[in-house]
Amino acid sequence: MRILVVDDEREMAGLLSRGLGSDGHDVTTAFDGPAALDLARQAIAPASGGDAGFQVAVVDVMLPGLSGFAVCRELKGLDPTLAVILLTARDAVDDRVRGLDAGADDYMIKPFAFAELAARIRAVRRRDALTVQPRLEVGGLTLDLHRHRARVGDHDVPLSGTEFDVLRVLATEPGVVVSRAAMLREVWETFDNIDPNVVDQYISRLRRKLDLAEAGVRIVTSRGVGFSLVAAGS
């Protein structure tokens, strides 16, 4: 997914950018509020070729000039579907309330573990997907995110819980390559004691089941990068 990182501490911004990038995300960095808002406007402008803009913004509260609270409010005004996670070194209830009132979807206190930030990003995106788009459709395949059911026409595609989750991640952004690392974080929520080849095993199972169901989709392998789901014939 496309993520905007806004932090005037360049070392912190770089760390977040590299960490999220290694998870397979497309990360853009800004070091102050006005620059962040300009980037957000450009991302959703018609001249950008129909780009859907950023899906998540990670914004530091203590920014020079324009505070993170103000940036959050402006970003939400530009795109209400954008998930905003505020970061701050101040563990004050009033600050957290102010951030949530500004429209933030989540709030994290520095210092924090990067794995927790990655988990919070996954959580807000899952929540948004259920609220905004309870169904995903690609080719002849429909995923019901509330009931955890995959259907082709009037027929269910029998999937295990993990198979459904892998397919959901791919179907959320059709045509976008999802890395193995991003898949492990999203579905298994850890790298510990998990062989990355487990992703390939589930992809292989899904291909067989989708072909058998004549779902009108195919899972494409980008060698050395990851996998994407596209409608058949694309």
C-alpha cells in the first residue's frame, strides 16, 4: 500500500521509510506539514493518472510550523478514507484525545517497536476495508469480508481461514504485487519460526482451488518480489 511518513526528525523518518519499504509498501516521506499536504494533494489530483492516493499516513505530532494535529485534520479533509496514525513522545491523555478528535485512526507513543507500528497499520486497514468495502470482487470471484466466504457465482469456494486471508490480502489491491514479507506480517503477523516458503505453499493451494472453481482470476508471480491477483485475461 502507499504510505506517507511525516516526521521532521530525518533519522526517524528514514528508519520508518526503510522498515515499511522492506514490508513491501510504497513509502513517501515529508519533513513538515505543508510538504505532506502538497504530496497528498498531488497523489489524488486527476493529473496523477487516476492514482488513488495514499492509504495510510504516519504523522509525528511535534512538527515545526503546522502541528501533526492540524496535518491530520487537513489530510482527513482531503481524503476521509485515508488512515492516519499519529506519533508522539508525550504520553498525555489530553494529547491523545486531541489527536483522536482531529480524526486520527490510531495514536502511538514514542519510543515504540516497529513491529507494533506495522501491526497498527494492518489493523486500521482491515477496519477500513470492512467499513468501506465489505465485499471485494476480482474477475468472477467475490470475497465477503464479514462472513469470510469466497464465491464464484452461486457457488462457494472452499477455503481454510488462512487461505481466505492470503486471498483477501491479494484481492484488496488487484494487480499490486504483495511481497512475501508483507504477506507474512499481514496474515501470520510474525517472521518468528516461520519459513517464508509457507507463502508459496498457500499460493499453490489457492491456484488449484481458483482454477477448479473457474473463478476468472489468476495469481501472478513476480519472481524475487511477490504475488499479485489479476482478472483472467489481464
